Amino acid sequence: MTEIERRLEKIYSQTTETERLEIERAAEFIRDGKLVAFPTETVYGLGANALDADAVRKTYEAKGRPSDNPLILHVASVKMAEKVVELNGMARTLMEKFWPGPLTLVLPAKEIVPSATRGGLETAAVRMPDNRIALELIRAADLPVSAPSANKSGRPSPTDAQTVRGDLGSAVAQVLDGGETKIGVESTVIDVTGSSPVLLRAGGLPKEKIEEALGLEVLLPQDKNIIKRSPGTRYRHYAPKLPLLPAKAENAEKTAQGRKYAWMGTSEISGSPVKKLIFKSEEEYAHEVFRALRKLEKSGVEIIIAEIPSEKGIGLAIKDRLNRAAGN
Ligand code: TXA
Ligand code: MG
């Protein structure tokens, strides 16, 4: 038994019979080409049979997502990943270290993956989520499950089942409810097709941990060539219905320019925001950031001022999401 299989065994041992029945019904929907929303450790996903182009098209339609923005194939075993992508040494090292977990690997796609799933690219993205319901669903469906975040395109990603129902309720056959997601921001996406790993999206797994595991520097996508390879980064994401400005605590009041504002971050401020969300750590900031954006939209403030986090650990992912919410 491999280390990954041992981790999975431990996770599966906690599933109850009632849960299994509900998940089996959902897996049946997936096999039938329908959409099922499910929890992962990062955010909720909008699942479909990744190998069925028609099912995948329904995903794009439900989300209102541009069809050239490829989907992640969620797998429940290394064998399942091998069916859809060409693995290499770097990928295997990272899988053994971090799967199941918030790490997505971009690798050369095998022919079995429909072009619709890959957004027309030669590569495909794979990940093994660290969530019991997600893993049981993929295992029961016995096929890779494609899943973008289960929000309408351009909205903050959902971190609970109720938000999924609000955004996509009418488009899905079933929503599996696993409560609030553990991490709150999406997975880290790494391109491992070349000799150096390239960070396509900062996420739940800190870049530093990947560098430590590989003994290699993870490159940042500075050149246009790389941006082209990560289509998702071209689109505005996580747009709240209110303007958002990232700022340092000491500049919050000045940034608001007299408008009714909400402050969120890990630091206290001395100004007078109408709403204030102070998080105990950057982990908690990540856990709450998307929910906070949706909540503050309805709070009567005119603008959200969000503290710029560090670029270390999970901070980099929060910073990226805030910049995109700000339209930068
Ligand atoms: O945590 C997550 O990753 C969540 C949960 C549901 O697993 N999923 C998620 O999916 O965030 P989505 O579709 O919202 O974001 C997928 C990202 C996009 O930025 C997309 O462009 C990128 O992964 N991506 C997918 N396939 C790719 C490929 N072949 N090459 C480059 N980037 C790819
Ligand atoms: Mg998304």
C-alpha cells in the first residue's frame, strides 16, 4: 500500500452508511451526465463526468464561464490520474507529498480527455481533493470528475452548500452538503510540464512547501507565454458587487475618502468603519474571505477596504484573490 492509499483508507473509514447512500445517488447522476455540486477542502465544486464532453459543456453553461477556461479533473487514485495525464517524476514527488490536498498539477493530457474539459489545450489539470465526500463521490462514480468552483462565473467562490444553492441551485441535480470548507481559497495550480515548476495560481498549498519538497524554485508566471497557458488568470474573478480596495491598516480611513466602508483583515484599525471583520490569522482570513465579500455586499457599506496580506504562505493566495476582486 502506498502512502497516498494509506491516507485514503483512513479517510474512507469514517464514512457512514447514510452518507454512502446519498453519495452513491450523486455518483449515479454524474455517470448519467448530470451536474452535482460537492464540497472539497478548498471551495465547493460543480462536478461532472470529465470524460463526457456534453456533461462538461453543461458546466460552462451553468456557470456562464468562457469555454476556453479549462477545468480541473478531480481524481481519487493515482491510477485515475494516469488515465488522463502523462505523469513525470516531479509530478509523482508532489503527489506523494501533498495528495490528497490543495495542489493541482498541469500535465500533458491524454487523448481520452475531451477538448471541452481542457479548454482546447494540450495539457490537463489534475488534483486529488482532501475531502471525504469528494473522494467518495469520485470513487463511486469511478471516473475523473471535472469541477470548477461552484459559483456563477465572476462571483466569489462558494465555501458552503447554501451559497452553492443560491448561485447554481436550479442547474444541479444534487448538492452534497459537507458544511463549511476547511481552507476557503482554491487549490494551488502548478505547471509541471517543464524542467522548472511554474505557479499558475497561488492557493491553499503555500509555494514554499512545494519548493521545499522539490528542492527547486517555483517560478512565477511573469511572461505572456505563461499567462496564455493559464487561461483562468485572464478573467476577472471574485467580483463583489461593491468596489473593493486593498490597503494597509494605517491607510484605511484615507482610502475610504469619506465613504461608508467595511474593513477586513488581521489588523485592528483606528478609523471608523461601519463594519469590521478582524481575523485571528491569515489562515482564518483565507477561510473567511469569500464569505466576507458576499456578506459585506448586503451590509449597506459603499466600499470594502481589505488589508493586504503578506506574500508568505497562504497570504499570497489571499492577496491574489483580493487583487482580482479589486479588478487589478
Ligand atoms: O480548489 C480548487 O481548485 C477548486 C475545487 C472545486 O477543486 N476548483 C477550482 O476550479 O478552483 P476553477 O475552474 O475555478 O479554477 C481552475 C483553474 C483555472 O484558473 C484554470 O485556468 C486552471 O485551473 N487550469 C485548468 N486546467 C488548466 C490547464 N490545462 N492549463 C493551465 N491552467 C489550467
Ligand atoms: Mg473559480
